[in-house]
Amino acid sequence: MEQQKRYGHFDDAHREYVITDPKTPWPWINYLGNEDFFSLISNTAGGYSFYKDAKFRRITRYRYNNVPMDNGGRYFYIKEGDTAWSPGWKPCKTPLDFYECRHGMGYTRITGRKNQVEASVLFFVPLKTWAEVQKLTLTNQSQEVKTLKLFSFEEWCLWNAATDMENFQRNFSTGEVEIEGSTIYHKTEYRERRNHYAFYHVNTEIQGFDTDRESFVGLYNEFSNPDAVVEGLPRNSHAHGWSPIASHYIEVTLQTGESRDFVFLLGYVENEQDKKFSAPKVINKEKAHALIARFDTTEKVDKAFAELNAYWDALLNIYKVKTGNPKLDRMVNIWNQYQCMVTFNFSRSASFFESGIGRGMGFRDSNQDLVGFVHQIPSRARQRIIDIASTQFPDGGCYHQYQPLTKRGNNDIGGGFNDDPCWLIFGTVAYIKETGDFTILDEMVPFDNQPGSEVTLFEHLKVSLDHVINNLGPHLLPLIGRADWNDCLNLNCFSWDPNESFQTTENVSEGTKAESLMIAGLFVVTGKEYVALCNKIAKHEEGQRMQRAVDAMIEAVKKHGWDGEWYLRAYDFYGRKIGSNECEEGKIFIESQGWCTMAEIGADEGMVAKSLDSCKKYLECEHGMVLNNPAFTKYIYEYGEISSYPEGYKENAGIFCHNNPWVIIGECMAGRGNDAWSHYAKILPSYVEEKYQTLHKVEPYVNCQMVAGKDAFRPGEGKNSWLTGTAAWMWYTVSEFILGIKPDYDGIRIDPCLPETAGDYTVSRKFRDAEYDITIRPNGSQKGVKQIVLDGSPVEGDVIPYAAGKHTVEVTM
Ligand code: GLC
Ligand code: GLC
């Protein structure tokens, strides 16, 4: 295999990915912030910040699809004589003597060196803080005195990221700022309905500033060479309308060996309505002053940074594996869990592929995300479940998305995605198993956020499954509605108008005929979970009722959902099979293989094994399993968006990483550890990192949503990094099904499924108020626990009963 160029490497001891060449094949980004205040930051310091909602509270401006692609961010310009450079190489692009970007857990450190001056910037959002700290350390490593000019730069967004990009007739007249000492305040629209402002501060005296973009950059220059920097002179400009920015100008003299810190702070403040102003037209800066005072020295910043690191120590101590395979350990112990936190926070809202204005929190997405996150901070997962359930309708249907700021369902996209309701069970059950907190089921939760409509969360779970039961089609399989998990299988859309959205247009059938085998499998999996839950809380009758519905669904799948070698994917509006050997293209789809094997439908009749074999035979390729095969080569009016993508991309036979784990779990349930592992390793970032940095293109430390499939122009190329359900599914798969540590109502179930080559390994798992040190000895076996010894005594069955305190567990397979 050809050796590809490498742009960085893992540093596991520091939990960092170290980028050593700024010209990565695509911007490689990181996320800052855990709650409320967030930033995206690329390896050259591009990106932006927002408060809670990337659409409605965008703090700094970012232009997607720019040229060059990643332009705009928090930039520093260092000028010595005629040479201007930036620590992150961009925007100046002056060649550096040294460059390094370290992306860590909630922080990024970018270091550049030029002519024996080193500039190292630590970017992070401190815990419980509405601000991004940028600690810039300048060091003179030369034998002479250095005289430098330092310019900072941020560009304000006029809050609503959507109108900021389109309503210029208004925007160019509204911009307002205030300058006070070393702080630049952005207060556009504060005079009217907004009660929030932002500021950019530095903890030293400044010798000048700019707040008007054209004064600083110039109309004919660029971020790489702003007028003010080229001339080495700030304009001291006051923005009135046009495009407000914030730039500090600082003159710095450094003796030989001298090092100096500058703490820049990008903050966000909200004021009560009656405390907005301190004098006519003057914003009340009390809270800003308080925030600034928290980070006005290096010591305070270092302390906040240590707290952030301790926070991640604690989070990553909950589940720790030692297998002796560093590529596996680093993903399980560090990056997969980190990505799960990020997807929990962001759903699919803001990445370098998601503009932050299109989508808020997805109903199905967020339920899946929380399964990857629930062990980290269960209380936040609990709140999320309530928020999500509050957007459900009384009949169990639900809004497909909601806005994080308002927590209200998003009317632009509406509902009708018939898989959505089932995911609420998936999320809630994971939460209860992790915490043992059954009280969540008694929480009173409204429908569609309407006061007065509250019922218990348990009732929400019930109507969720009833929504499937009440919407069965001609083969007694679930009606698909607008789409199921596959947003692009739009069987009721029938669109010839390119201006119509595939997902919100429902033209002919009003959804009374097309059926989904994916939902059928999902219903069986979540239905069984619901039955177990009912039995657990002594709702036996309800449990029996659902068991009958589950049994009926299993029968319907066996009767109408089996194609001979694999499960069908769907029936279209005309009652024709989709995902069948009879079809010309799209003969087999991954989703129904994943869900129906996870549901073990027809296992006794050999369906599960055949389906898994067919995945290997028809879907697997070098980079993972494709979504469908063969790819669609033309637009099919009655299938919708799926056939709109060129072959090998996205939902048309791309490797949708998200659903590979479904098949892997199916393999694990069937005890086929070798196959499970080989599928898993193909999409495990650390394995890809080793081989394919150039081809793969996107960040090598996290999963991306889609890798181009075998039919694509460039198989193996990744897209849509970071925000993908893949994170949670990879975590769920490896932690529970491969390594086999499964939280359950009464304890931890031990049920690994491993390749024969697996050696002994240990997992330390914090669980509620207990801590288990588990050693597993596979002895060459792929599946099947022979004996569990808990604190020296053998345990009956495969569940370690929960008891607070520290325990040692020895498992022999
Ligand atoms: C995207 C969406 C997710 C959907 C998937 C498949 O990842 O976020 O909701 O299930 O695409 O279409
Ligand atoms: C497109 C994408 C799909 C995504 C959907 C969300 O259909 O292909 O992945 O889930 O948009 O709106």
C-alpha cells in the first residue's frame, strides 16, 4: 500500500492530536466549550463562537464556502520590521520556522515561531464561563532585544447568522460598538430588543485599536495583509454601521529570553431588561467587568485551564480500557468519548459542514447522541430527554428538530419522520440503565411544549411505540412517512421540482402505503426494551400488550420482509420491493440488515446469519460497508433524494459510518467476533489515521459521517466530520458489545464479543456509586462468558449485581 503524507500524530499522554503542518488536506478543527458558550477552531485558528445557538446567537462572523475555504477567525498579527506573521500560519501565511497545533480536550494550543520569536496561543472556554480565553505567550528566543507590534482581530456577527449573511440593506447601517480602555464592546441591536452584547478584551494597556473592518483591513486588502498591519499603524476607528470588528494594537519590547503573556478574552453578557444601560446609550458593563476580572492574570487563566483538565480527567476516568493495542485504547479512552460530548452538545448544528443555521437539535439525532454521552454527565442527559420529549405531539409523532435556544419544535421542517418516536425509548432506557433513576419516568412532560398538556414521561414512551402500531401499512409493516433514519429515502415525495425540499414535500400518497423495514427492526429492538422496562416497574399488562405487538412485527418481517438472502429495505408507494434481488439497483441496503439482525428477527431460521454474510459479500469494501448496493445511477422519482446523489456519495452507496455499527452489533449478537472486529477497525479513526491522512482528508481523530464508497470517484475520501451519530454508535458498540461492559437495571452485564486474537484486557468502570475493576480473559474465544468472579466469589449468570463501593471482577470466557 502506498505510504501517504502525514500531517500529524496522536499524543496519548496529553490526550492531544498534534498537527505539524498547517496545510492539512482540509481544516482540522476542534470544539471549545462544554455548555452555553461554544467555539469552533481550526488548526490555523479559523472558526467562530456562539452562545447556545449557532443560528440565533452567533458572536463572531464566519463565511462558509469561502475562498480560501477556512478564512476568518481569531487572528493575531505579529510584526517585526517589515515582516508580519501569525502563530497559526494563517492568515498572514508567512512561512514559519516552526508550527504546531495541539487539539486537546476542550482546548487548542497553536504555536508558531519566526525569527527566534515564539508565539504560543492557548484557546479554551473555561468551565461555566461565557467566554473564550486566548492566552498568547510571546517569547524572545534570540540574543537581541525584539521590538514587536501585535494586532489582534475578531469580526463580529450581527447575532442572527442567517440574516447576517443576507440582509445587507439593513446590516450595513446597524453596527454599533463602544470602546473602554482595552475592551471593545459589540452592541449592535442592543438599543432595541436585544439584552445581550459581546466584548473583546486584553489584560494590558493598548496603544491603539480598530473597530471598523474597512478601516483596519482596507477595501482592497485581505485578512492576510490588512492595511493597518502592513503600515504597522492602527486607525483607532469607531464603527458606525458597516462591519464592526475588534482589534487591539499593542507595542511589545522583549529582552533576550523574555517571555510575556497576554490574556485576550472574547466574552458574552446578558443583562436584565431594566438594567440594560448605565447612562443613556451606554451599555451596562458590570457583568463584563466581573467576567474580565476572573481572567485578568496568567495565574487565574492557568487555574481555569487546570480545572478544565481536571474536568476531563474525571469524565474520562469513568470508562477506561487497557488492551495493549494503543490504536484501540486511544479511541475508547479519549477521542471517541470526546466526540460523543461534542455531538451531544451540538447535535448536527455547527461544524465545517453544517453551517449552524440549517438545523437545530434533531429528535432522533439527539436521542442517539445521548447514548454515547449518558455515562459522562447523566444529569445533562436527563434534562435533554425531557427537552426532547417536550417537542412530541399527543399522537406520539414529533417535531424532527428543535432550536436549542428556545427549545421549541422547528416548524420549517415539521414532523412525519416515522422512526423518530422510537428513539425516545432508546435514549430513555440508556439513561435509566446507567443511573438506576426510574423517577424520570414520572416526570410530567408536555406535548409540543403546550402548558396544561403534561403527562408522565412513561406515557410519552407508550405513545411513541403506539405511533408505530397505529401507522402500519398494507404488509403490517411500519409506514415510513416522510422518511425513516435515512432522510433521503423519500417514498412519498414524488418531486420533479428542484426547488422543493425532499424532506418536507409529501405529494401523492400522504404516506398511507410506503413501509420501512428499518423502522420494523427499530420497533422490535426498542419494543423489547420497553417490555423489559414495563416488567421492571411492574406494568405487566402493558408489557404483554407490547410483547404482542412486537411478536406481530417479527412475524410481518419474516413474512414480508425477507428476500431470501437478506432483509428487504422497504415497500414503495406502489407496493413494490426496495432492497430486493428483484431490483435493478439498490438490491441490498444496510439499515434493515443492521436493525433486523440487532432485533434477531428470524435468527432460528438462519436469517440473521445470512443477512450478515450478505453484508460482507455485497456491502463491504476496503473502507467500510456501503449503504446500498449497487448504487443508483439515475434519479428515481418515487425514491426521492437517495437517488439524487452521485454514486458512492452520502445516502447513495456512501459508507455512512453511522450505520456500520448496527451491523457490527448484529455480528456481536450473533457471536461473530472476528467479523465484528474487522468491520469495526475499518472505520476506526486511529486505523484510518495510520494509512490514509491525505485520501481521507478530514480530521483523523474523529469519525466523519460519510466516507466515499466503492462506486465513488475517490473511494475512501471522508466528508462531514465531527457531527454524526457515528460517535455515539461507535461508543455503544465498542464499550458494550465488543468489550462487553453493558449497564443494566440491576448491575453490569458482561458479554464481550471479540476477535479470536484478542488478549486479556481490563476495563475500569465507574457505575453509579460503584467502581469496578474488570479483567477479562478471552482465551481465544469470540463470545460466551464462562465464569465471573466478583470480589473473590463466583457470580451466577452474567450480571454483576450493583453495589456501591470498589470491586474487582475476573471474567473467564
Ligand atoms: C444525517 C442526519 C440523520 C440521518 C442521517 C441519514 O446524519 O443527521 O438524522 O439519520 O443523515 O440520512
Ligand atoms: C440531506 C443529507 C442527509 C441529512 C439531511 C438533513 O438529506 O443527505 O444526510 O440527514 O440532508 O436535512
